[in-house]
Amino acid sequence: MTQEGLTRKLTAILSADAEGYSRLMGDDEDSTIRTLTSYIETMRTCIQDHRGRVVDAPGDNLLAEFASVVDAVSCAAAVQKRLFELNAKLPEKRKMQFRIGINLGDVVAEGDRIYGDGVNIAARLEGLAEGGGICISRSAYDQVKNKLDLGYKYLGEHTVKNIADPVRVYRVLMKPEAAGKVFGEKRPRLIQWTLGVVAVSVLILGATAVAIWYFYFRSAPSPETAASTLKTAFPISEIPAIAVLPFKNLSEDPEQEYFSDGITNDIITDLSKFRNLFVIASNTVFTFKGKSVKITELGKELSVQYVLEGSVQEAGQRVRINARLIDATTGNQIWAQRYDRSKKDLFTLQDEIIQTIVRTLEFKIETAELARVMHKDTTNYQAYDYLIRGTWYRLQSTRSSIRKARQMFEKAIELDSQYASAYTALGWCYHLQVEFGWTEFIEQTSQRAVSLAQKALSLDDFQPSAHELLGSIYIRQGQYDLAIAELQQALDLNPNDALFHSEMGEVLLYSGQTDAAIKFMETGLRYNPRPAPGIYMELGLAYYLKERYDDAVRILQQGLAKKPDFVGHLIVLTAAYAQLGRAEDAKLSAQKVLRRHPFFEVESYATIFQNLSNRKHLRDGLWKAGMK
């Protein structure tokens, strides 16, 4: 007894609140209150079924306690599953998602009320959760980690308001394939050597965007995620394949180019989300922009059966889009349509084009998958216009264009504070500042990018680019297990994205899972036949490590043909030549490496691999070529 009427006890606390409640109330107060009342009652029933007690339920918040943490987490998962089912029956803008936080902690009880840090931590965890998600503290995780058919992702230590010590946070993963798995607990060290860097070009999200990625020479433990658990795309030979050529800008103003490019990218992105459709990457199709192409020849080059082409013209507040689908094997037109709509109806227009393609190609699709593809995270046309303007600037990849892109994305967020895609795009700007070396505050800038990606996911979990952004950041930091987990989530949401496959291949390569790396990189090249040169180097490395030296030479020579001055190709090519006994070729290649990179040292270069045998294998080849 602390004082009269007050007692202390250890209990499991569940805190929940409705995400975006103020917006919902502003849109339709009566409907929101009805939905909230129904959902709170659903949670009350579930809490009682799991032997819990509702402590308080003011407004859109709910506080409950359980004698067992297992009961609390089981209840939270059951609640989210039930609310997901109920939300499926509502229009998109009326869906109400709850965030849940769970903590095991000491509380002060006064009658039916509970107070103290234990309650405060649960409330802070709720704030860290995504809409429809659950976050738990380390004290709660220790009680449930081996007792439920759930997975967990370690989110690190978080400093939360009014709590002295950082809180270790775990996200609960409810997908069946995550059951029994824990991601991110073992965070590898990042060791940066002072020798220098080898610049590797990697494609950054969208058409023609090339970022310089630095090879940091690092050492870290292998990730826990087994290659066998990773999923690749649906077999290409069994599904229809399509390429979307850049829509032509028919507006008199050349500055409207961003608009036609934005329409093209959106159509490609939406189509690529279908699992039973193969879609050529925007990076490749934009290489044909402004060029006269013969559709049948294009179909053969890209190995696709269908090509979509069109044009866009803005006229005041209206937009005209012409689109036609062509059989790439014959060159015959399958269908054509002209759309003349208000700009405010642009989202509906895009959906009509996507659904027409789906009906025409007649591939298998589930209702839930169609809903996921058609999902839009804003209804504000002006905010969308700022987003595609910003994307156009960002893809130019200059210091000034990135600054302009940030301004556009910030304006989009001002117009719609719930616009998840704008937060993701803004996060990419900060990440590119780090990648290009345009900031002196690397850690702070990277953390800003992480925060923006997490904000996007808290607003909308259909954000594959946000998961990719986190994965790209974790690759740079050497946190390969976290990178794999994020990139897999990106692939789950968008299985056709070439960059997702290539980046997954990259992280698997350096983490020692070479067979899986090759599969992902080969798939990435199939989606994006005209990639950045760095992809050839990484696939060449993978072939080399599997002793497929002839394949390594073949792919590396392809890379050199595209970028002759790229030293990364030459380094691996030198080792491959030496292993094949082509001593003269190895010697000449080594000389080219040293001309471009006079301070290159074999020992430091090889430390990028986590697997010691891979390091030795690469060193052996370079030493055979006479390099030191």
C-alpha cells in the first residue's frame, strides 16, 4: 500500500487509438461516431474474451489491462484482424484504423484506474505503431516471443516523452509467413576503412535516376533470414508481359513534360503491383522516350507480348489522354480509347485505364489484389500535382534539382498532411543527399529519411517505396538483416519492381547468400534490360563467387560496353580472367584498375563481404593477377 486507496501491481497494459480520427470527424462526423462506437464495442468484446479488462475508453482512445502478456498480444492481433475485416466493407476514405501499444510494467492502481510509467510507455508505443499495427516493449516481447504464432521486428531504442530511459520497441508481424521469426535483433557493426571508396552506380527509383553508391568496407555477422524463405516473382514464362512506353506530351508548354512522365510512371507502378502480370521497368522504357520505335522489334527486344502507348495534353483544368494497347507480336492494335476529363477526375481516369488493361489481358486477379492496386493515398489533385512535379525534379539527380524536389514534396504535405507518398518521396531526397555526399550531417540526414519513411508507413501501409527506402538506408549502414526484411515487404507489395529485385540481390550478395542473390539480380535484369552499370558488376561478382567465371566475364564485359570507365567492372573482371588462366587479359585489366584507382588495395576491397571464404576467394583471384 503506497497510501490510502493506492496499490502497486505488475500488469500488461494495452493502449489503442484511432489513426486520423480528426480528419474522419471533419469529413463526416455522424458516420465517424457510428464507426467508432461499433469498433470500440468490438474491442471491448475481444478484450473480455481474452480475460482482459477495459480501464477507460475516452473518445477514440482505449486503455485495457491483462494479467497475462500473452493474452494481451493475442487480443491485439485478434482486434486488428477483426477491424481489418470490418474496414474492408467501408469506402476507402471512411476506413478507421487503430494503433495499439502493449507494455508489461509496474502501475499504481486506484480503484478501477491505473497510472504510472507503465501506462505512459504503452501510450508511447501506440504512437510508434502503424495504423492497423501493434508495437510492444521489450518487457512484453520477452514474455511472448516463443509462445504465439506471430513474428517480430526489432525497431531499436526509442526515447519517448516523459520516460527517462530509452524504450526498446518491437513491431508485431501478423502475416503467417512471419510466424516464429524475429528480424533486426542482431544489428551488425559498420567499419569504415580510410583507404578510399570505389564508386558504384545504382539506379534510384524511377526513370533515368542514377545515384553514386559508395562501397564502405565493412564486417558484420550474417543475417538470420535464410535465403530459402525469400520469395521471387511469379515465373515470367507463365504470365503476360507488357511494356508501357512514355506517354507523349502534346501540350504546347514543354514544362508540362513532368505531367506526361508522371502519368506514365503511375501507370507502370500500378500495373507492376499485379502478381500475374510482368511489367518492364520505367528505367528501361524511358530510354525509348522521344524515339521512333517499331513495336514488333521492341516486343522482341524486351520479350513482351503487349505494348501500351499514348499521349497527354493539358488544356486549362482539363486533361486529354489517348491510350492504345498493341499486340507486340503482330503490331496490331487491340484497343484504343480517348479520355477527356477534368483534372480532378484524373485518379478515376487512371483507374479506368488500368482496369481496361486487366480485362483485356484476362489474367488471374483476386478482388483484394485489385483493391490494393487501385488504392490511392490522396484525393487532393493539387497535392498530387506537386508530387509528380517533385518526382520529375528528383529524377534529374542534381543538387539543385533535389532541393527543388524537396520544396514540391513539402508543398504536397502542406496541402494533405496524410499524403503518405509525399512523405516517402521527401525521405528519398534526404537519402540521396547522403548518397551523393551533399550533406556534412550524415547521421542526422539519414535519420530524417528513416523518420519520413516510418511516417509514410504509419499513414499507409501500401507504400513499397517506403520499405525500399528503409532497405536502402540499412544496406548503406551494413544492417543487412533489416534491409532484407524491408525489401521483402517492398516485394510483397510490388512484385514486379526491378529495383527491388536488384537491391535484394545486392544485400544477399554481400551477406553471403550468393545463390539467392543471383536469382534476384537475374530477375531484376529481366524486368529492367537496360539497367545502371553497377548491376552488371554485382551479378558478375556473384557468378565469380560461384566459380562461373565465363558467365562473370560475359556479364562484366556487357557492363564495360555500357560504361567503359567504371572501375568496378575491371576489378572483378581481373580476378575472373586470372581464375580462367587468361594471364595476359588479367594483367591488362589490372593495369587499367590501377590507372583509374592508384591506391587500390586487395585486402581492403574484399572486406565488403561478410562471408570470410568469399573474401578469400576474391583476394585469390586478384593476387593471381599480380595485384597487391
